[in-house]
Amino acid sequence: MRRTHCISALLVAGAMALSTQGADLTKIERTIAKEPAYKGKPKYCLLVFGPEAKTRVWLVQDGDVLYVDRNGNGDLTEKDENYRAQAPQDEIARKAGYEPADGYRVWQVGGFLESDVKTERTNLEVSSSRKGYCIEVISSWKGGRRGQYVVYGNEPLRFADRPQDAPVVHFSGPLGVFLRGPQTLTRGTTAALWAALGTQGLGKGTFAIIFDNKLYNETELIGEIEFPAKVEGARPIKLKIAFRRY
């Protein structure tokens, strides 16, 4: 019989307290007030910003065109809210970890303001390939800068065929832990684990990882591994390990 070891991630706050409460993303109405006439089959994703998710930005991909509701009013037909993809050269794609056959495309959206976050400017970049989607947001404010991004993890981010099924990606929201790697290990196997801080969204592949050195210097990440007992019915053995920063 194969025995497995369960792995979970715990968060231990150091010099700062971490919020775990935020908006209920399942209650957000995923509808769009006005859409353009698409040339192909559109794909939908909703971005929300801030602890209460008050700023809401729709992304709709229509082939090489990405529609972005930059002002959050639900109208995707307005001027300057559609962007044509940049097709990176093969060498640039390879440096980013893609082969030409992956169909790698990038949309440089630029800046917009978040209504319920104290930032001066937020810049957005979206890329896609046959592997899924990547979304990067850089928020700047006086004396600080923080980035969050959604990348291929345990599951890739996929845009949906309908707005009501769209994944919801939450930026500048409550903090949680992202654990990349197997959640279970079979006896005799080894695996590398990688953990990061960020905000969980709604849907597969929606965890928005934070890159902020100050935040990581003030926070300690602890992993807990649970080993089954040798004797059936006995208490499992638990081991805690500290993740190293890099």
C-alpha cells in the first residue's frame, strides 16, 4: 500500500500583522454593461483591486486584441480601451521561457488608477500562450512600489467563454500563502517546494503572487509536513520547516 505525506503551508507573522479578510468574490456580479462586436470568440477575465474589491476591471481577449475596461464602468466600447498584442521575436520569447510554437503574445496596457487603494499609478501587462495567461500589475505610491503577478503555477490561468464563468484575480487584497509543488508525497520520493505571499482569487490559477522584498523580510513562512504513523490508529508525525528567502 502506498503511503502519502500531506504538506500544508502556515504563515507566521514577524514584524507585521497580516490581514486574512476581504471581499467575498463569489458574490461579485460578473456581467458587462456594454461590449463591442467581436471578430472571434471572446475570452473573459475579471480583475479586482483592494481589500473590498471595489475597483473592477474586465479583460476580454478577442484574437490579437485585448479589451480592458480601464475606468471600471463596464463599457468596453469606449475609446482607448482595446490593445493589439505585441508578437515578441523568437529570441525574446525563448528568454521568457517560451518556444515560437507556444504562440506567446503580450499586451502592454499601461496605467490606471485604483479607487480604493492608496496608489498613485498602477501599470498592467497581460501575456498569453498555449500554456495559459500571465498578468502583472505594478502599483506605485509615494515612497513605495509593489508588484503582483499571476503566473503558471500548479494550475494555469485560463480565461472563460462567458462573463459569468470568468475567473476573478484579486490584486492588493488580503494576504495568503501560495505553495507550488506537490500537496502529497509518496514514500521514497522527493520534491522541491516553493512558497510565496499573495492574494487568492476565484477560479483555477488565480493566485496573485506579491514581489516585495520589504514584505518578505518582515514575514516568516513555515511549512508543515505530516507523516502517517507507522502503527495504524496512532497520531501522525508532524514536522515544521522554515522556508528560506531567495
